Amino acid sequence: MRNTNQFEMGAMHSFRALTYDERYQLPNDCSRPSLKGIVLPDSTSLQLTSLRNYVAFVAGDIDANPSIGQSTYKNRLRRFYTNVNSCLRSMPFKVHTDVIPDWARNAHGEEEFNYFIYDKYFGFGRYFSPATTPMAFLIEFLRVARDCAADLVMNTPGCRPVADFFRGMDAALGMFSEELYLPLNPSIYLASELEDIPDALLDTDIQAFNTWRVHHAMFAFFANMATAALSGKVEKRNIESATIFFRGTTVAMWSAVSFGAEIYNSTIRPSMRSSDAPHGFTGRHNKDYSVLLAKLGEVFEMPLSTQLPADELVAVKALAAAYLDDGDEHIQIALKMIGAGQSLQTEKMVSEYGASSESAISILERLKVMRTNQVHHLL
């Protein structure tokens, strides 16, 4: 068994401290670097192909056998964890993560500072810029995915989050495989002895922070991948991939709060309340999600001005359904965590400016109505 410090260095090493010194700026579209052009060693290509094939098998089996039990999912998560570690060990690349990337320059204004505060709190490395190395993006993605798998094994949030996690991994690795020109040989699979996943931490608060942060990192990746899918050619395949990634953001939210309301209100919420956000900490300062919502708006408007082929229109309608479901899930999570309480931003605005003390649920219900109106022509 590893001690707490070793576990934090292992399972949480994807997170790092950031400093704000007037040079932090996110690219407007939060775009990720393409993996095309990377020349991987044969051993790494083989490991990635094996990982892709395993995840494709699991995702296919989920659709074919919806009654898969919790123990089977746990075993598959352990296998995924082992395979990702094998991939990472095969990569002869070192990623420097102790400084802000060179593209993070010339920040100014409150909006950029709010994005920075959000990233600083969650410790995001921000490898979403075209100016960063594609290899750094791939390694960071694999690290976060591995840490999510480890957490899902420890916290057993249920079958649905694990199923949608694997669906998201399948879509992502499929995209990566095409960009990397990995061999299309479904028989390639490198079996290795299952690695032990670190036991749950004795310190419940540390464990909760790890859960909270790692699934928010996965949320950011899924949101980013959904935007990337919708930024390409508007076709059925890309829209369906975006829907998978978008549903991945929804289940990532549920996985992030698997520790329950008591720990959330005693530990997690106070930590956000004490952040440096000028007008209160809020999920609206997640740049990836904001960019995705803007892109979704563009896609939902297309059928109003363009005659889409029938299969593409069906795909857009399915994406709209996921969009509405996500609004419902936000409400359910807020009910579970804070009941009739206020959002942190409203709480701060009330205390500092005497603003209206509207509940978080009321705000989310209004947003749900706005979403419904936005896609009513697709219903």
C-alpha cells in the first residue's frame, strides 16, 4: 500500500500550480493541437493500438450487453488503468510542466483573470493550444484518463458513469488513432498483468479533492473534444462523436461529486469560496465549456438556414436531446449538493452588493427553459 504522499504524487501528478503574472491567456477557441505528424516509436504505436482496441471492445460490449454488472466494470477499469500506464511508460518523451506554456502571454481584463482562477483552482495544465506540443496534449489526456479510471474503481459511482466514460474514451482514441495513422488491426492486443490501483486514502478530504479535481479535468477534455468534433466538417459521424463527448461531460460532473453532499459542503465548497474569483467562483469560468456551448449554438441554428441531409438532422436532434438532458442533470446535481441554497457567485453578490438572493436551482431552471427555447425547432 502506498502512503498518502506517494498517492498524491502519483494519482494527482496531472495537476500543477499556476501563477498569474499578466501573461496568462487562453486561445479563443480552446483548440487542441492535431496529433498528425507525430512520429511514435514502434513500441508506443503498438501500445496505443492495443489500448484503442481494448477500449473499442469494451464500448461495443456495453452497447451489446447493457446489463453488465459493477464487478465487470471494475475489472475493465483496472485493465484500462494498466494499459494506459503501459502506453505512458513506452513514450520516450518528457513534458515540462513546471512553467506556464509559452503561448500563455499578454492576459488582460477580468474575463481572462476569471479563467485563470478557475484553472488555478483545478490545476489544469492547459495543453489545448495549437502552440503547445501535440505530444504534451496526448500525454496529459492519458494521465487524466488513467487517474479517472483509478478513481472510478475506488468510488464505484455506478454503471452509467463508467459506461459513458468508456464511450468517451473510445471516441477520443478513435480520433487520435486516425491522426497518428495507427495500424487498423483489431487483433492487436497486448495483455499484461493487472496493476494494483492505490487504495482509497485514509484522509477522506484528500480523497474527495482528488475525485473533485480529476473528473473536472476529464470534463474539460471531453468538452474540448466535443468542440473539436463540431469544428470539423458537419457530418453525421462528427456530430455523433460530439454527442458522446458531451454526455461524457455530464457523467464527469456526477463522478466528481460521488463523495456526497456532506463532504462537498464541509470541504469542497469552502475551498471554492476562498478562491480569488472577484465575484465568486462559478463553473461559467470554465473556458472549455463556454466555448463548447457557443459552438453548440451554431450547430443548433444550422437547420434553420440549411437543408441538412436526413441522417445529419437526426444526429443534430440527438445532440439537442443530450443538451437538454445535461440541463436536467445540472439541476439534479445542485439539488443533491446544496438543496435550495445559493450558488457561490450569488452568495458573494448578495453579501457584497445586496443582490437578489435567488437559489441555484431557480437559476438552473431558467437556464433549462432557455435551452429548450434554443432547440425547440429540433424537438
